Amino acid sequence: MLLVDTKLGSSGHRGLGLFAKQRIAKGTKIWTFHPGFDQEFEPAAVDAVQPPAGGPSSLATPDFATT
């Protein structure tokens, strides 16, 4: 569960993105696992997921561009 206020918006780089509504200070906790809200998967279940028929999606690869 996200612990910071966010919004969806156009990234201008890769389509739709999730953005913080305010600056986040270094060291701020931004996420925590919340049973009943977040899902947990066994590694074997994740490994068993097949890629899309058209090949891996570019959206599946994180882009950690720095600004």
C-alpha cells in the first residue's frame, strides 16, 4: 500500500505514469505490505507466468531514468 499521495498522469516518456503529488524527502517510507489489500505470490507462481503472445512488453521493463 502506498503511503504517499499520488496521481496518474502522462509521463511524456512512456505514456501513463504514477507520480507523487509532493516532493518526498530522502528516507521517507513510501510503501508497506498491507495484508488484504496487497497480494503476495510464491516465486514459483511468478516464474510460471507466460509472457504475452506478442513478446515481452516494454511496460514490463522498469525505466529508472533520473532527472
